[in-house]
Amino acid sequence: MKQRFGRVRAFLTVLVAWGMLLGGGVADAARATAAGGALRLSDAVALAPGVKYGEFRVPVKRGTAHGHLLTVDLTDPRVAVNLLHPGAVGARSPVSQLAHVRGAVGAVNGDFFHISETQHPGVEATGAPVGPAVAAGRELKGAVPDGQRFGPVMPPGASTEDVIGVGHDRRARLDRLTLRGAVRTAQGTLPLRGLNQYALPVNGVGAYTARWGGTSRVRATCGTDTDRAAPCSAETAEVTVRHGRVVARAERPGRGGVAAGSVVLVGREEGARQLRKLRLGDRVSVGHRLVGRGPGPLRFAVGGFPIVRNDRPVDGLDSVTPAVRTAAGTGGGGRVLYLMALDGAADRARLTVRELAVVMDRLGARDAVNLDGGGSSTLVTRDPRDLSGPRVVVRNHPSGGAERPVPNAIGVFSLG
């Protein structure tokens, strides 16, 4: 019978028998254990009411993986969870800096992101995340097309719209956020296909607000819905709308900040042809929202693809490629949030995505997502001896030897 760690109450060293982690997949958890055979969970440290930090080790055939775990009790009214970001969608900062600036007691890195642009020479990498993002109830961005994402192969049925988040009801859940929006003009209504995204769907129109930042918008018109490396579109247009009227037009997407009260519309192919019909002074209104499947809106959300559903690893997860990983999961009916990052030190074993799913399941997650890994994997906490002090401690060893700047992170806050 599986031993659950729901809230990981005692955080004493625990041995948990679990399914064999082999390259071909994970055997039934009731069967043979891995060589050495158990997940060992260390004593925990209380960082704040409702927030604990601990470590674990798990043997796999390549050695022993070492993980760092934040366990968050969302039933405690003194705890809050929110998205950390540098203030612009197209910007990056180390997790420790994001946590320090916002006063978080703990954090892990978040979504995969547009880290490089080798496919289109001369086009700037934006640093923007792949999936939807919601911070303090504010919708920051929508999801890029599936074929434009960065990161490991997703399992069947997964989407760049998949997220983990916490609702206004203080329950954590996995959800899927779809952008719904429209551009209304005197000539008619155009569907809005993007919001602050580094890639737009073919034939689409996207909106860029002040939350995008000053990063170039050219990359939004490169690649296709199924091929990130496809050439940039030869048919583009950009229109700036300020206080409901067109104030500027251009043939090519630009760069630079978007003023408050303004929105920049970028179109490609058919979307560009429609934008070119607009003239200076034309009235234009833009509306958008992210629509989920769950009960009520999410106050916080970050992109990541599901690896555990209903207490089981999902089918089709990669069982071949080991890497340093970050994951987030929910348990206790959404009242517990698990935030985990592997240690990237050279002598620590890496995990495949399938193995990661088994680890999250064993730690107590009923549902879980894979977040950005490799050199991005970072877990930080405040110094538990001085939570009000300035010191933020990087608990794992980033695999690159130093923290990688990332576009967002999941932050845990103590309200008392």
C-alpha cells in the first residue's frame, strides 16, 4: 500500500517502497522496488506558519537523485502563493532576486521560456514564457501554439495552455487557460489570437500591452503553429491603438515599451491583411480574457504540462532522457501545494520525466506538472533564522554552476 506524505507532517527520515524506475517505464508501485529501494525524506524546517522546507534522496539506476521540497499548507490563512516575475513578460531575473524583491519566504522557477533564437538569425530572443501567466488575478499573457514551445516533448493530450495555479478559493489545481478575445473595428470584428506572446498563430492577430515590456515583437511572426524553425512571415503589420483610436501603423513589428492606455496589435498573413485596412484615427477596441475549465478564476497561474493526474503518472511521459527537473503538485483536495527542484550538482543523478512523475506521486501529489528544468531548476528560501532579513538562500545547486535568469517563478509568502 502506498505511503502518502500529504502534508509531510513529521519530516523524519522516511522510507517508502516504490515502483522500479527503469528506462522502459515505471512498474506497478506494489511490485519490486528500485535497487537500494526507497525514497528518503529528511527532517523538515518550518520557514513560516504553513510552509516547510525539506530534502529527499531517491536511488535510480544512474545513482541517487537529491531533491529539495517546499510543502505549503493552503488552509493556513497566513500563507499566500503568487507568480513572481521581473515586471515585464519579456524579461528575466534569477529566482533569488525575484524572491528577494517581493519578500517571498520560498520560491521555485516556473515555466519554460523563449531562451534562444538560433533558427532565425538576427531575430531577438524575448525571454518570454511559453504558457499562460496570471499574477495577483491579473492576466499577463496567453499560450503560444504547441509547435512553438520550448522544453521536453509533452505527453499526448497536453497543451501549452496547461497550468498549475491557485484560485480565489485558496485551492490549488491544474487547469487549462484559453485566450478569448476580439478586436472590434468599424469594418467588423477580428478574433484576438495572442496576448503578450513571443509567437502568434499563423494568420492571427495578437495584442501587446504595457506588461510585455520593451522587448522586440518581431519573433511573434516567425515559425508556424507546428514548426518553431519555419521562416518568419513575409506578410506582417503592426498597429498602435491609444485610448481607442489608431495612432500609428507599420509594416513590421517593432520594439520598445507600450504606453499605459495603449495596445499594439501585431498581425501575420491574414491577420496582417486585416490590420492594414485600419487608418489613423479609426476607432478600435480590444478585449480579452483567459478562460479556464475549473471552478472560478485563478488568482495565480503558471504554465507547465501535466505529469500526474488522479494519483497516477500520465501515459506517454519520456522515460529515456534524464535531466535536472522542477515540478509542482497539489494534494489534500487542493489544500496542499508541493514545489520541488532537483539538485544539479555533478554527482547527483538526474530523472526522466516519467521518474519525476513517480517521485511527485510518492511525495503526495494527486496532480502535478513539469516545469522548466536543466539550468533553470532553482529552489530558494529565506534564512529560517531571520525571515525578515535580506538573505535568500539557493537550496539546490543549479546545474550550470550559477542561477539562470528566468521569466517567472512560483513564490510563497507569509502574511503573519
